[in-house]
Amino acid sequence: MQGLKITKSRDPVFMIDEIDKMGSSYQGDPSSALLETLDPEQNSGFRDHYLDLPFDLSDVFFICTANTLDSIPAPLVDRMEIIQLSGYVDSEKLEIAKRYLIPKSLEKNGFKRSSVRYTRDALVFIAECYAREAGVRNFEKYLDKIHRKLAKIVVLEDKAGEKFSIDKPAVLKYLGKPIFDEDELKAATGPGMAVGLAWTSMGGDTLMIEAVANPGKEGFKLTGKMGEVMQESAGIAYTWVRHAAAERYGIQSDYFEGRQIHLHIPEGATPKDGPSAGVTMATALLSLVLGKKIKDRLAMTGELSLTGQVLPIGGLREKTVAAKRNKIREIIIPKANAKDLDEIPEHVKKGLVFHPVERMEEVIAIALGE
């Protein structure tokens, strides 16, 4: 009601930011109040408790933003039209930096636009090794950091009017060691290893999955801080591999009876969850059982059903960017996601081969050979 009073209009646009951070406490549950406000069926007779008068809110246009839908109550999500915005690829970050972030940051730190010039390599280096998240907030922070250090040099060394050129060595000098090591490529170097693609809050990422078999009592052990969804995926992958190993790949059923299988996703302290690693886990397990290494420079994404169906996933664009960053050449994707390839820019797809698959047997044929 205060907002309507400020706008002096009965049909403004209201922006409710970060709706996923909303929590309930002893003071009340804001989501139930929002439900009444946002629902077009109810808000025509909205009663504000301060004024205690009914007011028609149906002409107000509400826009809400959120990073994730998981923490928003389901009845509230149900009232909304969801528009998914994918993260920026590195080439888009570069253009945003050139046109908006660099001029803004230079002005903030007392420089003229012509005072500092960045090479393309320097900007790519910042995007890949310091600011890998889906947005550009961290990119801007690192540009500010460079410009503050340059401003200090100008003041202490009396270099007013001097022009600075920022290349890759200069970025290392001002920002220190990279947060993400560009040489740290994930590769399957032996049986029991597979490279998966994940979608995180930082955008796309490559996920290494490792499996080993230890002699002893039959069992299946999981490590690597996996969420509930991922643990279920691992259980399905293990069951499918046990079933398929004997039926299709000629492995004796007593292989599992005398061994404990341990599946691990490195970077253990990082929470990992989401329904897109089933195919990768099953491939790692079968690679271990058959004693065969998967194909070089191959990554995969997809969820697995108990009968071997490959199910669709989200975030294909971000995952493709992550694969390219990791110098992957081939990506196995669910056939249901083949339509999403049209939304990925050509320069991102260049040099990559996509394999749309419907069944797990096709994945194994591509990854391990017939």
C-alpha cells in the first residue's frame, strides 16, 4: 500500500527481489501474505491490515526474482509464470565488461575511459579463472580491485595522466593466483572413472566420478557430500549395472557378491545434488566392472531410470560451456534435450560433437566401445 501511495498509480509494476530468500518465523509467514497479494483470483479484494480496507490489486503487475525455485513454497510457485534465464557464456561476459562494467568501474575509481586498456586475453582470463559464476557480479568486483590498485599507483607514484595496459601477466599481478586453475582439466585416466556435467549456482561445471571395488562383504558405499536426489541416482545406477552386467555384458553375478563397490565424487566438502548424474555414475560403475577406460575427451549428462531409459535434464547450455572450458570434444545428452541445442550459440557448439541417446546401452556403446 505504501508502494501504491509512492507511485500515485493503481496499476504500477512491482518488483519483489530474491523471493527465494524469504523465511517464516514466530513473527509470521510472509509467503501466505504474498499468496493473497499475488494470486489474481484473490487480490481483487485484498485487505491491508494497516488500513483495514479492501483494495483491488488486480491491476498491479508483479515481477519476482529468485536464484532457485526449491526454497519457494509450492503454492506460491503455482501462481506464477516461470521464466528461466540462463547464465552468460564467456563471450557474453566479455561484451558486457567492455560496454558496461569497465566504463562504470573506471569512472567509480576516478579514471577516464581512455586511461586503461584491456587485452581480450586478459578479460577471458578473468572470466575463466576468477569469475566463473553464471552472472557478472564477481567479474565487476575483480575489475574494481584492479582499478583500485591502479588508482593507488597513480597517487603514490604521481603518475597522473599515464595510460595503463592490462594483459594476462598484469591480471595475475593485481589479482593474485587464479581461483580456478585453467590447467586443471578433469579426465578419466583409468577404469571406474567418468566425466559428468553438472549445473551449479556458479553455472556449468564438470564433475569427476570415481568407482573402486574392494574385496569383502557385498555392499555399495557413497562419498562426496551428495544430496538426497544424487544418492537415489547412485542407487539406481548400481542396480542397473548389477542387472545389465550379468544379462548383457557377460559378467558373473558373483562379481558383486565378493566386493564392496565405493563410488566417490571428489571435492568432498562441496554440496552436490540434482537429477543429472545417473548416466555418468552407471558408466563409471560399468567401466570398473568391465575393466575398460572410457573414451578420451568425452563427457555425459542425463538421468537414468531403473530400466535403462535416459531421462532429460536442465541447464544444457551452461553444461556445454563447462565442457568446452574443460576441452571436452564429445558430449552424450538425452535425446529429449536435442531440441535445446538450437538455443546454444554456434560459437559454443563449434568443435563439439553431441550424441543424443535414449537408452543406457547406447551410452555404453559410445563411451566404452561395443
